[in-house]
Amino acid sequence: MIYKFRLLSDEAEDFRRDIEIDSDASFHDLHKAILESVNYPDDQMTSFFICNDNWIKEIEITLEDMGSRSEEDNYVMSETIIGDLVEEEKQHLMYVFDPLADRVFFIELSKIEFGKDLKEPRCVKSLGEAPTQLIDFDALMSKSNTSTGVSDDYNEDFYGSDEYDEEDLDGLDLDNIDDSSSIDDLY
């Protein structure tokens, strides 16, 4: 069987990749096909997640054996066949390409072609630019600090000031807060 997966990103509206791969291929083969289609280097601890219909992560397939001692099954990309975990059209997956910032591609099995085989995965449709693979946190913070006028030179008044007024809290009902309270419940 040939599986056709569609990749989308919530960061790049016009981004889309359609990848065809044999159902007997490994998740590592799909991992390599994704990286090739977006021109990312293979230097991150990526992982796949099998998701339910609401995109809730259920099963993780990791790039490396993480040595978990839990009773749960551990799935490693190179040892896990796609067809063993993905069986139905419209099934959802996530591919975590930036593990530090938990950024993902959303993947859907868009089509299954029965009675055909495919030796090598292939990208059959490529639209738009992929988001950058990793976020440059230093550049992001310096841009944020200069655009908001925040200075790195914090003084002792940063965490408090002489202008604190206890009456500002008078309208809050702090005695009736529980774990299910929202900010609107405080007023």
C-alpha cells in the first residue's frame, strides 16, 4: 500500500508538503523524507506522535531509544513500521521538528492506495516555504526587549515599587479560589 501524507504548519499559512511512502516503510524513512522536503539538517531529536481526532498526542515514536523503564511500549523510528500504527485515512500525526520550542508539523493520512508499492518515499507536492527549523531565542529576546523598550539594566525597583497600594486588591475574592477558578472568577 502507498500512504499519502499531507503536512501543514500553523506558522506558515501557505506551507504544504504531500509525501507518498510505502506502508511497510519505517517512521525513520518518513522522518528522512520530511527533512529532505523542507531542507532541514538531521541534527535534532525529532519525534512523531500518533494523535486522536482532536490532535491529542497518544503514542510517541522517538528518533532514538530513550531507555524508558515504564510499562508502556517504546517506539523507535528505525524499528517501527508506519502501517503498524497508521491504518486509516484521515488519521492524525504530529512531527516535532523543534523539540526545544515544541514546534510541529501537523500530518494527516490523506489517501491510501491499495495494491501498489513504492521503493522510496517521495515528495509529490511542495507549496510555500517551511518555517525555520529552530527559533533563535537570543535574537527573539533582543528584538522583544528593544521593541518594548525593556532594558536589560533592571534596578532594585523592578520587582516592586513604593507605589504598591493594598487597596488595589480589595475587589478580589481571594478566599474562594480553587484549581478550577479562572481569572474572571476573581473579580
